[in-house]
Amino acid sequence: MTHIDQIPEAVIERLWREHSRDLVRLATVLVGSTDAHDIVVDAFLRAAPAADRPMVSNARAFLMRSVVNRAHDLRRSRERRWRRDLAAVGPASASGPDSFVDVRRAVSTLSLAQRSVVYFVYWDDRTEVETAELLGVSVGTVRRHLVRARTHLRKALQ
Amino acid sequence: MNTDLDRAIKSAVSDIVAAAPDVIDDPTAVTITPTSAATPHRLLPAAAAVLVVAVGITGIALASRGSPSSNNSSSAERPVDAPLTDPLSEATLAPPSSTPAASAATDPTCSDGGGEATVPNVAGMAYPAAVDTLLAIGLSFEVLREVPPEGETATDDTYAVVGQDATPGDTLACGDVVRITAAYRPGKLHTIHPGDTWESIAAAEGIPVDDLLNFNGLTIAELEAAGKNIASPLEIGRAISLSIPQPTLDTVPTTTG
């Protein structure tokens, strides 16, 4: 396995500049803001050596998968804090309707798989097919996660 | 995606994303304490490697998204509907005296300390050169990449920038995002280096200069009509095709949601 030190610095810089912001956004939805940056850096340093290989035709998707996997790795030990971070009222909507705050709290109780799907569908505007390709799962799985997530979140609005 | 529930979810996710921490400049400068294996479980299959929203056969793919400054308005982060131009068309025909270095010497950049930078014209550049140009003056960027045909492997060097949302010459604050559109050029691309001319590149590549011009949608007559000739210097950093005629780029701004 290629080590990060064996990758040209320019490649690392380019990958990081090009993808890091979106990786951190995804990570924030998955694990909350406190741990987001750490898991992105960790995932990046582990995955970047492979991400720039010709066989990986989409480094971005590869890195995002790495972030999702890293979130799974840390899930058990950090889940309580993640939920707290995710449920925290963001500055952009501190004065927003209470129902939105409820939905945000409800998002924090979704499974990681459901959160990943919600991120790509609602933030990144991906279709179910595209989300399935990104996450390496079937369209049916994405649809099932999405239905369950929406059902869960609908209750937060009621 | 139009119900109250969908809007509420979208808003909630946007709020969570808004809390995303700033990104450090250098990931290798951070000390990470490994906890457990976190390598990707497997590579994406080639057909699934497109993270992006493909639109049409030669559609443009959304490969990156909005800036932190606009993180609560996902609709505002959609790709702009800016008209796209072929980088190798007459409109972007390399001017003989204009180089990135020359423009950088006269236009303000973030290194001047004024907090602003003049938007360069990166349309027509090879993708890596365009990115370097934007970053060098202190601007950020997002890229929409054309989806390569299934089974073909794309690298940064196979992309040429064909459009940008910010008007060249306009002033942006340091760190602002310029959205660029990169087209997949499956043939060989050559990035213009100092001293390159149509004539010298043709000679170096063993291609008749007429063919080289043709690959890039030009004729000698058109070149001369633009006040140039095959010995005129080309703009550094721009990309020209060495092997295939430039296709009509059927780019369609991404429509998602």
C-alpha cells in the first residue's frame, strides 16, 4: 500500500484543495462538527495515496467513501457527542421555525447510512441512482434508507 | 422534493452543513491518532465512479459544491448557467502577448494585501494550469467536470477548462470561489509552454500544422484573420488538442433536484 509520503506533495495539495471542503461538509452531517475535520484528515491521509491512481477514475467519490467508512469506524465511541453536535442550532437558522430545529435533531438520530443518503439527496441534490453509485449500494437500498429517513423525520414535524 | 417535509429536511441539513469547520491548508500538518482501520472498503466500480450528475451523453458533471459563505442556500450553489465556450474556439484563440504572468503583474492579487483579486481568464486552459492560476492569485475554485464515456479513465490532464462563471477582469474578494467548467478531452492535450507556437508544436509532435489547427477548430485563414500566424506565441497554460478534432461540446448546465 502506497504511503502518503510517497505521493508528490503537489498531488496531495491538489486533492486536498479540490475536495476537502465537501468532505468536511459530508463529515459534519455524519458525525457533527467537532469530529468532522479529524475524520476527514484521517480518511484523506489514508485514502489519498490510492485516490490519484489511474484505476480510480473519480478521486472525489473514493475520498467520500473513505470518509463514510471512517465515520462508521468511530460510530460507537462518539455517537452520543455526534448527536449533540448535529442537534445544535446552527447560526444560520437560530431564529428559524422550531420545526426545523426539530428536524435537525431528528437528523442526528438517523443511522449513518440514512444520514449519508440524506446528505447526498438533500444537500448535494443527487438522484437515488447517483447516490447509490456514490455509496456503492443498490438503488433499492438507497430508496429504503430514504423512505425510512423521511418517515422518521416526518414525525419530527408532527 | 417540493413538500414541506422535503424543504424542512433540506433546511435542516443545510444548517448542519453550515456548522462545518474550516478546512486547514495542509492535511499532512495535522497529527492524527489512528483509532482503527479506515481505508476505503473497496474501490468504486468504474461505472459508479462518477460522483456527479451526468446530463446527456456529453453532459457536465457536478464535481464540487458551494463555498462556506453560502452554505445555507443550496440552490445558490447549483452550477451557474453561464454560457460555455469551447476553449479552442476563436474566442479563446491565444493572444500573442497575453500570458498569465503578464496579467498577474498588472492585476491586483491577494498577495498585494488589498484583500481582492482580479478574475483571470482561465477558459481554454488545461485544467491543472487553470487551477494553479486561480490559486496563485488567492481565489478558490469549484469545478464542473464533463463525464467521461463509460469505460474511459479521466485524469486531470485530460480536462480543459471551457467556462467560468466569474467575468475576467472583475474583482473578487480573496478566497472567493470561481466556478469553472472542465470538458473531457479524450485526445492528447498539450499545455502551452513559454515559446510554444502552432508551428513549433506541430513540428515537435510530427503533425502537419494544418491538421493541428484543424484539430483545434481553426484554419490558417482564420488565424490570419485574427491578426496572428502559425509562428505567433500562444498563451501559456492553455490547452490544445494534438490528436482529434474538437467536438461540438454539448454542455448542459446541471439541473438537479
